[in-house]
Amino acid sequence: MEILELSTDVLVIGGGLAGANTAMAAAEKGARVVVADKGNIDRSGDIGGGVDHFMAFLNQGQEWDTQDAFLSYVENVGRGTGHLSIIESVYCAELTDAIDRMARIGNPLTQADGSFYRTRSMGQPGPYWINFNGKRLKPRLGKAVRKLGCTVLDKVMMVDLLTHQGAVVGGLGFHVRSGNFYVIQAKATVIATGNTNRLYENPRINPFNTLLCPFDTGDGQIMALKAGAALTNMEYMRMTLLPKGFAAPGFNALVGMGGRFLNGLGEYYMEKHHTMGNRAPRYEVVYYTLEEIRKGHGPIYIDCRHLSQKDLDHLRASLGYDKDTLPDYFDQRGEDLGSKPVEITVSEGMQAGPTEVTGSGVKIDKNSASTVPGLFACGDASDHNRCVHGAVAGGYKAGKSAASYALGLKRVDSHPKSLTREEIDRFVAPLYRSSGYPYRQIEDPIRKIMAEHVGPMRSANSLRVGLKKLGDIERYLDEMKANDLHELMRTNETRSILSVGKIMATTALFRTESRNKPYHHRLDFPKTDNTNWCGLVVVQREGNELSCSFEATT
Amino acid sequence: MPPIFDIKKCSGCGLCDSICMADAIYLKDYEEKEIPFLKYPDECWHCGSCRQDCPEGAISIQFPPDMLSI
């Protein structure tokens, strides 16, 4: 186990869709780049296995197809969960380049005939989803990143940021196979580590059977918070609908192609509850689905029997682009979209952005900069990027800004002192304990507490009880034992998961209203209060405590 | 517990081990070559990357009973 020291202009933490675009941007600006990923950037992150959707306005002549119309949509569904001026800068202004870049790396968003296949769902005024084949998007991005000369550290988990004189100046990580420890000095650092997806008790038993990547565990958000950065929108518990036994994506494709939500009584309930019917915003669909289940109207199904053969064929292919193994799952379970409704259910909770167009995590400005000098953020780990479109556009924006910042520094005034072996050893301590708890014995109860006390029906009392129980678990963190480096990675993830849970409960307690129900549904404050709460809850660390404040959106 | 490795087809190139985002696939010695095995089966996310990228077409996917029966 060696200590390896590296020096670079831009360090990118997380090489998923956002981080890979960040690395490309920084390298194309002339910066030296290091990318570190727990997996392998050729296949890591939420879309490692593939993806089929990208949200965009294209200015093709329809009134809903413009930037102004898109921002109105953000305002309507976002309901104060993002600053339009920041979304304009980190997404709208980057969109044309983002679409061109997808083609440039060999994964265009167009069909074979050059056209865009567009569908509409989730409260959109027109078909903003571009349906495309992204099964090889990550390998192509990985190749582009390596070709640009970036130093890629696959299977390296970053565990902390280096700070000096109030700025972030790099990070620390270890290789999950060799155990070698990396001390990376960087003029600019970008957090691109995704959401927190292994946070809630999983209705499908296995906590790794999650909609989004279960290895996204909030590590970047917690590192940023510890370094002094502000986070926002952390109170939102995102959920969606998915096939009963397999947390595979496909909601937008199924609904976009015309799928209808059906309850156990044979009623198309969304068509009764919402003026937009099945194409209502996602949180509305989840809310009414939970209501149906509570009323005893379950199970819930998605019905595609009415679709034409051509649409069914397109849908089957598209579902396999979004989740490569979903067609296998349907086959092995005996499901057929064209002949019978498929049972679906509400997903596990995630700490994630409240909509597909407003995010959560590290608070960023128009240049993707955090509130700490030298630290930037993008993708699902930042509060103004969301989903595939946000990662591609916002990731590149963060890379350009980080490179500009790094290359603009005349010199690094002074480095932090070298780390001692003892300081590094605290990250690997679970390996050397003679006895201790496996990480699952700590993580499973965290998920249970989150589901029971910080879930879709919250109150001040439940949140306080949740916080107390999460606090009680905290004392066991230093008693976890890892049998190998893989388990060491998981124990570090458990620490992040617990921290995210505490932040979520704290911010949910602070926001005394409900917003985008059921993502933040306070039973003791069931109404949305736009007079006092149309904006972001900002959370920061003050000593060992969390401090919340409110920032109205503009 | 996907994935399932066809050891007769496998060349032992190690690509599945390298790209697995779960760090769930490892290599072990087997006769004259190295072959993959699923060291952490519960942690597979069923992303299908290993099957897609296997140059020998040696990987298939079989979902476990808990996912197929609930």
C-alpha cells in the first residue's frame, strides 16, 4: 500500500456522464485533468449500461420549443426549486454544444434518418424528450476523455478534499484493488458524484436493486459540505414508478409512448385525478399512485395494450437502451407489454432533485462554482443540473469554468502540509480492526429509519425521532470492520449515506410547508406556502452542527 | 444472480472485471487461464455492461427468484 502524490490543474471526482463531460471540457481548454471514479469511466454511473432519453428544446418552430417556453415549464413544475438564471446559464446556453458534442463523440441524439424522435411526459408542454440509443454512450465518452490525455484513475474512491486557506486544493482517495492512496493536489476540483440512491429501505428487498446507480452514495456532497460548501434542496425524497421486482428505469419511455396507469379496480386513475392525465409531472403521478394504494386500489399496472405494433416495437427497443437487461427481465417474468398490463410499484426513496429540471446537492452559481473557492460541481450532485441533459450540458459548463479558474491562477501560493501516514490511516482503519460490524449492519437500519421517519409522510415529530435514531447509529461508525478493500469502500459509503440522511431530516424539519408532494410532504404543514417558501433551503456546516437558511428563487 | 459466465467461451481477458461498476466481478485462476466470478452477487445492479462488452459473448443474464417472484 503506497502513497502516491499527483499534481494537476483540474481534479474531477466521479467519471459518470457529468464528470466525463467535465473532463472533456477542461482538457479541451488546455488544462491538465485527473478523473477519479470508484468504477471505470467506460461504464460507470447512472447511465453506465445505457440510456434512452435527453430533454431539450430545439427551436423547430413550435411555440413550446423555445428557451422561453422551456424556462416557463421549469417554473411550472419546479415551483421555486431552482433559479431560472442559473438554469439558463448551465443548461440552456450549453444545449446546442451538448447536442453537437454527442454527435462528435459518435453517439448522436438523432435516429438513422437524421431526425429527432421526440416524446412528451412529466408535465411538459410539448415533446421535450429526445429518444435515442445510448447503450454505448459511456464507452464512447470514456474513449474521448482518454484520447484528450486526461489521467484516468479507475477504481479509485475519493474520500476527502484537501483544503488550504479557505480554498479546496485537491483530494484524497484510495484504489479499491491495490489499496494505494492518492494525494492529488489540484488548482480546481469538480464534484460529479451523482445522487444518494442507497438511502431508503428498498421495497424490492435488496438495497442494491435501485432505480439509479446504487454506488452513488452522496460521497461528493459530504466531502463538499465538510470543506465548507453549501448544499440546497436536500429535503426532497425523490420516487418514481417502476416494474414490480426490478428497479429499472423506463417511466418516461412508457408514458411518453402513451402508456396508461391502471389500478386494481380496472380504472385509469391518473386520467381521473389530473388534467394532464398520465403525462402529469412525475411527483404528481407518484402522489396519486400512493393514494390509490392507500385506498386499497392496488396493485398498480402500466397498460400499453392499446399501442400500435410499431409503437410497441419502438418501446421494447427503447426500454433496452435505458436498461439493457429489462427485456430479459420481462421475458424471464413472463411479461408482455402488448398483451397484458405490467405490474409496477413505487420505487425506493432517493435523495435527489425535486424535478427533472431542478437538482439538489452542492449549491452552484451561473459558472457551476460552489460557495468555496476552487470547488465546482455538476450533474446530479449539484443543485442546478438534473438528469441526462443536465449532466451533459452542466458537466461541460463546470469543466470550462474549472479550467478557466485553474489556468487563471498565476501560481499556487502555498500547498497544504504533507499528510502523515497516521492521517491517511484513519480512512483505512476498518481494515485493521480485529473485530467490528459489517457495513450492512449499520446501513440497513439507516434505511429503515429513513423510510419510517423521513419518508413521504413527515412531521416535526417523526423527523425529530428520525434524527435522534440516526444520531444513535453514528457512534457505531468507528466500529465498522472491513474484510477487504471492497468492503472498505462500502464502509466509507455508509458514512456518506448516514450524513446525507441527517442533512435530509434536518432540512425537511426546517421547511415548514409541503412542496412537490410527495417528495416533501409535511403532514403537519400539508399546504404549499409560496409566500414564505418559494425557494431553496440552504444547509451548511457550522462546527459539528448543521445550519439552515432560506434563499428565495428569482 | 446475473451475470452467468460461460467458462468454455471465456478467454480470460478480464474486461468484465475491469468495467464492473459494482466492483463485483473478480478473476480467479482456473486451469491454464484466469476466469471471472461474481464475488459480490447481491451488489450486481444488472446494468448489463459486462454482457454488452464481453468480446466472446460469454455472459448471460439470469434474474434471481426474489426479483422474479414478488
